[in-house]
Amino acid sequence: MASLTDSQRIVITGRGAISGYGIGVKALGEGLKGGRSAIRFQPHLQEALPCRIGSSLGEELVLPAGLKPLQTRSSAMALVAAHEAWQEAQMDHRFSTINGLRIHVSIGWGPYDFQEVSDFLLHDTPLGKDFQERTQCGYGEGVLRNFFQPSNGVFSHLAACAASTQAIGRAFHDLKHGRCDTCLVGGSDTRLHEAGILGYHKLGALATGFEAQAEQACRPFDLHRSGFVIGEGAGFIVMETLAQAQRRGVQPLAEILAATTTTDAYRLTDPDPEGLAASHCIKTCLAQARIAAQDLDYIQAHGTGTLANDRAEAVSLRHALGQESERILISSLKPYFGHCSMAAGALETVACVEMLQQNVVVNCLNLETPEPGLDLNYVRLGQERGELRTILKNSFGFGGQNACLLISKL
């Protein structure tokens, strides 16, 4: 089978991040390498809430020069992270109009101020015409459009917790098939507020009762796991063909080999316990990249810490990878900076690129007793890692939304 040309190979040339570790990819990388959790008790949350822990940005957001304060926190985080990625990729605004920039984005929970929504939901406060006007869709996307001035469209992705991974996948295929020359891709979300906490709690998805030991709350694949922890953050990457990066004289950071998506169509909030559609997503991703399971070094699991999700993911990995699932290293990032909802996949992809750059694989934090039957090679402290070259990135969201990426060193 013919090898790909440089115009068919898709690379990442810029990254931006906001997480509980702070603003920037450097803060994210240092936090992960240090093996510490950014999940903390959140004293600003109302005492009556069932959960008052999470991973939040503990510093002020400083917007690019010339911009007024933005209406929503998610939009502000998106712009700051996207701007960092744009700078690392050595882009400028003129380049976006000349070379057909396309933006794929997943910005969570709309263009309104959620403190006002919380007031409305909890206290029945009338918000008036101003609130109605500010609940029109597309505010966050509009912020990016106005700042980066794409000449080839802005596309929103709303597939729950798999949304920003799907956005990266769509950008991958757009570039591969020549529909654009450059993609700015990412996600931003914050649900660490009253409405978000109450909504997830009613679904039974949150880990509760950990206010005194917040760092231990999220326990993916552990026998005693009880749910996920909300995080806020943003992750953005700049993607382009290898040929274009070479023409610009920019050194690529990583290559995306494949991107796939499937849907369970099983239940609104629960994954298919047999993991069939998720397994198909993984197998198709490997086939698209023309690599075997033996070539995988690490699986960056969706790994939320809920009972149903972790079981379904483990089953799907065994179905897709066979005995290799017992060899390939696996861990989750959600015990480190929480579950960032529609931004999770993009922020975790940025983290994957950082791990490839530093040749570091994070431990499966808080995993003390793996659930019997979930037989995977969880990364433990002091475990031999070897060279990290190829990562399978999983995202499995509500509604059975599945998305996978294969990310590699060049």
C-alpha cells in the first residue's frame, strides 16, 4: 500500500491550554510531570450543594491585547488557549486569510453567564429581555471568528464529552481531503457552578463526600470509585499538513495518524455495557492509520471514574485490542484536572502531545484496587515505561458518543 505524501500527513504545530494547574501548556506539563492533582475544595460554592470540590483555574484570565472583557468564562478561556496555540504555531492574522483557515470548536453550555442561570434556576429570579438575547447560540464561536478571522468557516461540535475530540477528528479529515489548509481546533468548558453541579448530581455521576480529601475523589477503574469530579479548562491546537509546516519552516510537535467516531444509540446517559460501538471506533482508528495493536504504546483513557463508563471502556478495549490490551500502558487524566466536559478531549490531546514531547506517561492516580474483571495494564508508580511513540486517545460521552484519535511522534 502506497505511503502518504507530506500533503496527506496531518501535524500539530501549536498548543494552548488552561487547566486547574494554571494558564498555559507549561503549567499543564509541570503539573502532570509532578504527579499531583489539581482537584481542590472550592469554598466559593454554596454550602448547600451536594458537592463542593473541583479543578478550577486559580488565577485571572488575561485576554489578548485590545479585547474587552468577554461575556462568558468559557469564551474567555477559549480565546486565551487558542491564542497561545496560534503563537506557538508562529501564525499571524494575515496567514489566516491567505491560507484558508477553518475553525472547529466545542464551547460548552452556551453564551450566557451561568451565575445568572444559577440564580434563575435556584431562586426563580426574572432575568428579563437581556437574558433572552444573550442565550442565542454561537457566542463563543463568534469570539474566535472575530479574533482569528477565518476564511473557511467556523464549525461547532456538541457531542457531549466527546465533542472536542470529534472536532479534532473533523479537522483531521478536512485537512486530509484538502477542504482547508489550516485548522484551529479545540474546546472550552466550565460547569463548576450551581447549575452544573446539581445537574450532574441528579444523574448520579459525581463523586461526593470528599470535601476533606478532594485529591482522592476521582478514581478511574478502582473498585471503590463513585463518580467523576468537575473541572474547568480549555485546550486548543493548530493543525496543518506536514508539507505546509515544512514550507513555513515550523517544527511539528506531533502527528495525528487517524480519527474516528461512532455512536452507541444505547441510552441517553449510559454507554453500551458491551462496548460494541466504542470497540468499533477503536478498531477503525487503527485500521485507518494502518497500524496494529502491537504498535500502540499508551492508551489515554476517557476514564471518568463512574461505574458504567469505566466498565464499558475496559470491555471495548479488550474487544478491540485482544491480548494486547493487557500489555499497553493505560491511564486517565481526569484525576489530575477533573472532567472538563466538552473541552475534555481537546485539553487531554494537548496533554498527550506534551507527554510525547517529554516522553512521560502519567500514573493512574488514586488507583489502589482495580475492579476485578477490568484487566488492563494500568500505569503505576515506578512502572517501566519505555519510549513513548504512539498514543490512542479515547473520548466516550453521554448519548453513546465515541471518538478516538491516534497521535504519534514524527
